[in-house]
Amino acid sequence: MLSPTARSLKKLRDEGWNPWVVEVFNHFTKTRRDLWNIGDIIAYKDQEIMIIQATSASNISARVKKIENSEFIDGIRDAGFLVEVWGWKKVKNRWQVRVVDVS
């Protein structure tokens, strides 16, 4: 079974984006750390750069809140980055994504 990050990478590539996983796992503390504590993936296409927080559909609101409370979000927005939360859920044997723009 693919993770939300793996599903997001496939979708991004299919749409012509050039994604890179920026979430890292610290084996010593057994914790994950996101880019600026808000994103799992960074991607570029043409003149756009996007940060994506990939998650399950049930965790979208928690991730949006985490981004809104980030000390870095104002600077990221000022820099012109797109910021989205992608929440995945399985519906009738198909995976669907709900995208929330928090740019």
C-alpha cells in the first residue's frame, strides 16, 4: 500500500511537476521532520514552487492548523510559494485527494 507521500509524488509527476521529498526521519529520536515544519514535498514547475503536506483525509484540518500556526508561513507566502495540504482517502476502491490551498 502506498503512503500519502508516494501517492502525491505520482500525482505531481503525472501533472508535470518536479517533486522532491523533504521530510526526514531521525532514527535516533524516531521522529519525522518536515521542511520548515509544514511540508513533506517541495516541487517546481515552470515559474512556480509548491510545498505539499501529504496526509490522510481525516488529518487535513490538523495539518492546516499546524501550517497556519507556523512561524515560517508568512515568509513562505511572501516569497510566493504555493502551499497545499493533500488529504488522501479511498472511495469505492479508488484513491481520491482533497487539496486545500493554504498559500
